[in-house]
Amino acid sequence: MIDSQSVKADAVVGADSRGFDDGNLVKGRKRHAVVDTFGPLLAGMVTSANVGDHTAAQALLTQVCAAHHMLVLVRADGGYTGSLVEHCLAALALVLAIVKRSDGMRGFVVLPKRRIVERFFAHLMRSRRLVRDFERSTGTAEAMIYWSMTQLMTRRLARPGPSRA
């Protein structure tokens, strides 16, 4: 799954890496993430909030395809439609499936396939340092996302399993 999340930026964030997301009405940065179906992060990218999903998705999916050669299908929401679908198929040999809402749905509803990436963003929001973007550089902000994911995965690995008595 691929998706993006807009977060407000703190005052220490430079104007060159801060933007305004018209869709969410947020002045700050945008986190783009590709998440596996089990929940772990495959790749992440932080850009200014005014960078479109198409632009960041092309760079991010190229990075993911280089690292994960067996990847064949990526699901996305309706914001990734258009020329990105053809670009993924032609340049990356990757199928970009768009998960759409049915006509009867009203309001904010998390679709069944998209709950995976929404759960990932919820885990990020549990990290106090990631509720708002406090980092001066986008590289440090990306490192904080990977650090938060590392903490989550080590907690899952350290969790006691069922007893075999």
C-alpha cells in the first residue's frame, strides 16, 4: 500500500522544506510511505506538503522496486490515478491497483485494503516526536519514521508468544 500523510511543521523547519497542502489545509510536510501487507514499512519519504502524490510516488516506487525485486502489486487510493498507473506498468513492471470507494459511502471511511497503511500512520502518531514535524532536515524526519518503525517491530518481536504447555 502507498499513501501520504500531511503533518504540521514546527517553527524550526525551514521555509524551503515546508509547504501548504491544499487538500488537507496543512502547512508543513508530507510523509509518503509504502507499507507491506503485514504492516512493516518498505520505504518512506518526507517532502514539503505542496509536493503532489504523483511526483513523490514515482520516486518512492522506483526506490521500492530497486530494493524489493519480487514486488508486483501496489494498492493506492484514488489520489494516485492517472498517468502514474501507466508509468508504474511501463517503467517499473509494477501493477498499481486503485482502491476506490463505492458510491454509497459518505464521510471518512477507511476502506478494507487501505486500513493497513492507515494503521501504520496511526503507529507513527503514537510516537510523540512524530505528531508534529520538529526536524530541520527531511533526511532526519525520514530517519525518525524508520526509528519509530524499528521500535514497533522490536516490540512485536519481544512480545511473549502463546505458551506450548
